Amino acid sequence: STNSTLLHVDLSSNALSDPSIIDAAASLDSSIEHFDFSDNDLEHVSIETQLLLSKRLMATTTTTIGMELDLSLNPLSSPPLGRLADYANLRDYLALLANEKTAVTRIRLMVLGFGGVGKSTFCRAVTATKDDGQVFQSSLTPVQEWGVGRLVDWAGRLGTSWSKDAVRLIFEENITGQ
């Protein structure tokens, strides 16, 4: 007797970008154990589909077949379309993330703002070791207590076309934070 059961579907490296293909794979009630969608152009997977996949991935009963899904090397975002999810699905998605087998050990954070508002100081403080903490605590001194040297240092790091003029003015006029 021959086995005619399809167990593995490989759709890798096909420039697929329509997320409905993942939705369809997740909703299939079949014996397929592994879908390979790696190295495509898939940018998101709906929260509903992720929740459905998580149930299938954790299935161990004899009536439900577990499924592996390879989405590596795709430009996926997370949370996937979170702004479109309803409360219950977003809560379930966050619970799913909390129960991941591998912990998140690295995140990317973008800090935006005008010059001189403290973006670099914030980033250095967040990434500093405990030993460097006092250096950053001193940078939190209210501006009213800043002396000429502190203001000159701040103005010099603004990186604007007028920074040098500001430094010269602060120094020549002996301007302090008061």
C-alpha cells in the first residue's frame, strides 16, 4: 500500500506577498504537518490567524494534527496589524507572546525629537551600566541650576547650524540657567 498523504508544502522563495495564503494554510483541516513560507515578501499575519496557528501548533491530540509553519526571512511586523484587532484577540495575542518558548532578548526602539531635547542622553542612560548611573543622574539637574559650563556643553552638542553662536553667546554673556 502506498502513502498518499501530503505532509510538507514548500512555498519558499516565491516572492509571495498576499497574507491570505497563510490564512488559508492555517484554516486547512488536513494532514499537512509543515508549511514552508520562508524567504518571501510576507509583511503581516493577522492576529486571528496567529491565534488559530498557535492552537494548531500546540495540538497533540489524535483528532487534531499539529502544524509547523516556517515564516523566516520575511519582513514581518509585530504585533501584526494590532491596531485593527478587537480587544479579545489582542489580549489573546499578548497572552500567546507571553507564553512563547523563547524569550524576547532584543528590541529596537526609535527615539525621535528636536535637537537638544535629550534623545542621546536618554539613550546613553538606558544603555548605561549601573556604575555609570551617577553620571546620568547628574544630567537630570534642573536647567535653573545649570552654570555657564553646563549650558555651553549642552549648546555645543545641539548639532545645529547655530550651535557655535549659542556657545559663544552663553560664554561671553556669562549666561546660566537662572
